[in-house]
Amino acid sequence: MPRFITRGRLAYNMPPLSSKKPYTKRSLVATLPRDDLDLLYQWFIEREYGQALRLNRPIFGTHVTIVRHSEDVPNMAAWGKYEGREVEVAYDVVLRNHFGFWSLPVYDEWFQEVRAELGLPPEPDFHITVGRQFEWQPIAPGARRHASEIRRERERYENAPSPVRRPDRDFTAPATASVAIDSHVLWDIKGKAP
């Protein structure tokens, strides 16, 4: 499965895009370009599951949450250290549905290091939120995919032996090669031994 890479910037205490009132919640996110990545994947979801599954766009824009507003940060001395820093974000192209949100898994160990500097435990699940699904919207059971399932699939894919053609071997058989076949290993079309 391919991973795509996009660039983003770290932002501390970022308010929602359309917020008209003061926003005082503490958070750390990697903001991504406003290139409608969420709309692209929403289109795939709608095409697969129908128009009844139109999602709301993320209120903070396309982003990766590193520190949620509900988390208590033990080491506030490191807060704001990376404001505006540009980062590369590697994300998976496999959509998943969890807790009413559709997202793309993100793989970044540096985000874990930033959390450790702040005295926070490792985050088991970084992701790019594509959209929010409400409880009244129907969803096929096959669409519910969890991060652990996607990680297992990726590990199987990445650890599978690949059919690599070695230049020192010739995989084409000579045109005049003869093949001997024992009759006891032949099976007829109906699956019975001759």
C-alpha cells in the first residue's frame, strides 16, 4: 500500500477556521495545505456508500492532531517550542471509520518525540480527519476499519516476499525443453484422479 507525503506546519492553540468567538482551548496540530484533501476523500466515501453519507468538513481544516485539547500537559516549558515549524506528514491512502469520523492513518515518530518532550504518553493513533459522520447517517458494517486492522494489513504487505527478478537468473524456458509428467499426479477436469 502506498503512502503519500504532504507538508504541514505546527500550530499551537489553533482556533477553528470559522470561529467568530475567542478560542481558549490548548492543542497542538500539524496544519496541512488547504488543498481540499478532505473533499477528495469525501468524494470517494460518497461514491462508495451513496449520497446519504455526506460528511462535514473538519472545523480546524485538514490537520493532524498531536496534542488534543482535553490532555493535561505536564511540561509547559516546552509548549510553543516548534510553532510554525514545517514538517513532512506521511499518510496512508486507506480510509477508516472510527468514533463517527473518517480519517487517513499518519505515521510519524517525531510527533511521538514532541509528545514526550511535553511529558505526554505516546499517542497510538495519529490521523488526518477527512470528515465527521453523524449517528443518523447509515454505514455499511464493512466500512468500519480500525487502525489496528490497517496496521496489520500494512505489515503483511510490507513483510511479504516480493517477486524480484534477479539478473543472474533466466526465467524463460528454452523453446525445445521437454517436460515429463507422471500420470498419477494428473487430475481430470472434474477433480478426480485418472
